[in-house]
Amino acid sequence: DWDTDDFYASRKEIIDERLKEISGMSKDELSAEVEDYFVNNLNVSSMVSWDLLKEPEYIAGLLGCFEPSQLALILERMIKDHRTYRSGLPDLTCWNPTTQELKFVEVKGPGDKLSYKQILWIRFFMSIGVTAEVCHVDPTGSVHSTGMKVKNAQSTPRKSAQ
């Protein structure tokens, strides 16, 4: 029942208690717990692709950029209404474990517009103190840009047909 409206409702008490625990943790406690899950579940089949996270320090570096209360709010949003909020997340998650800076970035090309769900996520992140922004990509220098010169077909040497 993971992707149904009943998932949260049928587990409300235990989920709410766990979110409260996460929110009350220190960054070090949260990091240690996730590292423990990483080590114990690396080769276990689950919804989390632990092997993509490289090493426990990799995810610990990301988690160190969140306040546990922020992470709990993000998890709460996703677990309470997964069908609505499973899409629209920004394209990039950028973090610097040394400075503990974190930024979610939605990338948009020419003519691209933010979807309603993307707007909701960006507003949500900003409301909980997590940096989120939109990066508008300019195609300058690409093959399809208007500023790029394309060789005239007549000036291109051709091989003779044999």
C-alpha cells in the first residue's frame, strides 16, 4: 500500500512518533543513525539504492547540511501525501559538507516553465529555511543557439562518389 492514500493513515502513530524523534535529534545523532542504516542495509533490497550513495561519509556530508527538523518536515510532506509530492522535486541537490551549505536547484531551458508541483516544492523549501532556486540555462554556444554560425552546405568539402 506504499503508493496509496492509506499508507500514512494506517501507520499514522508510528510515523508521527518517528518524525518527532528525527526532529529532536542532533546533527551528529542523525548522521550516526543513517550511517548505521547504510552499513546494515547496503546489500539489502529496498526502496533506497544505498549503493548509489558511495560511502557512509557521503550521505553524512549531505545530512550535515540539514537541520534535523528540516529533514523531518521534508519527510513528513513526502510520507503524508506521497502521490502528490513524489514529483516536482528540483533537478539538483548541491551541498558542501565543509561549509554545510545546501541548495536545491531546478534547471530550466529556454521556453521551459516551472510546473505547479515544482513551484510548491520550491516554496516549501524556502518556507523551512532550505535554499532553493531556479537556474535558467542559456543555449549560447550550443548547436541550436541563434548565436552559433553554421557552415553553409556549399562550403563543406564533399567526397566524390566512387
